[in-house]
Amino acid sequence: MSNIGKIENIFRQEFNLDEKFDLKTLTYQSIPEWDSVGHMSLVASLEDEFNIEMEMDDIIDLSSYEVAVKTLVKYGVE
Amino acid sequence: MELSESIKTLNFVELLEFQPNRYPFLMIDFVTEYEPGVFANGFKNLTNNEWFFPVHFQGAPNMPGALQLEAMAQMLTVAITTLPGNKGKVTHALSHKVRFRKEVFPGDCLRIETKVISWKRGVCKGVGKGFVKDELVCDAEMLITIPDIFEKYLPKK
């Protein structure tokens, strides 16, 4: 599976989103599941999947699916 | 086995520096040993004078399960608030999964063992067990946080 596919899977699993949900519209707190606890869980899952440790500023800036995809490039996830 | 030099105890007065809860909600009396960021063990002695026994229940006093859970969470908190920079910080519960196995009565000593599974960015995942006379009476998986730290990592709205 491609890395973009893995990222997509993590978002869908973390927030219980089905295939119909357009991830490009997903932003922090736009759904109840992506709350503060969900955010930390999402970051932990992304770090585990790609064996990376994200910097504090990147975790704060990670406020949407699209930003997440762009941010992960910085960590070699493309 | 040689114990780590960092293993220490906290008496009731020392404990207050690392546990923000106070009477009538402080549910632990003594920390018999702890290692910051790793574990904290101790106990809560239950006398017939506990504030909850007269109402839970009249004629059949036993420690409310919610307070057994609170005792385990407070002990786990000590394992985190004893880390450098965390002293005196307030903690919040995020989620707990608990099982109550036996009733806890006046006169019992509730011995509590807690272990940190992970501590990252203000969030602690841990487990706790409560024993009376070496019998397991409750156990829990707990997620607690220090909001001061946790909130620094959240996106700004």
C-alpha cells in the first residue's frame, strides 16, 4: 500500500470515517471524533505507522488531513 | 535484586506536593515506593470514619467503585507528577476502563499498584490494580493528562 493510502487509512480508522467521507474536507474539530484526545491519538498512530517522531510545531499545525499529508513529506513520508 | 536509587517513598505530607487532590477527595494515604515516569505504589487505609461510608450504604458500608478508580488514578498521577517539572500540576482523566471484583469495607487497607505504559506530550497511559489482603479487588486501564502540557500540542482554532 502507498504511503498516502496508509495515511488515509489511519484517518479513517482513528475517526471512524467510511469511504464516502471526503478527507479533503476534514479539519480539526470539524467532527466530534477529532477532538483533543483524538488529535493525540492520530499523531501517535501516524508516528507508529511511519516510525517517526513529529516536532511540536508540526503537531500544532496539523489541523487538517491535507496539512497532515504535506507535513509528513518533511519526515520522508511521500 | 538491587533496587534503583530513584525508588523513593512519600508520606502523607510529602504526597500533598505531588497530588493536587485534597480532603475529602484525596483517596491515597501513602506512597510506599515510586519511580518517576515508571510506577507508583501505595495504599489507602479505610476507617469507619470515611465520609462516604454512612451513605454508601446505610447498614452495609463499602467503598464506592468510582472512588476505588479515583484512588488508582491518583496513584498513577504520582508516577507522573514526580517527573521533573510536573510537581504540583493538575491532572485530568481522559478515559478509564475499570473492573470491580470485590467490595472494599471499613477497616480494609486498599493497596494500590500502578504502572506507566506510556508518557508523551502530557498524556499518560497506565494501569492500576487494587488489593485487599493480597486479593485483587479492582483493576483499571487509565488515560490521564496534564492539561498544561497536553494543550500546548493542540491546533489553534
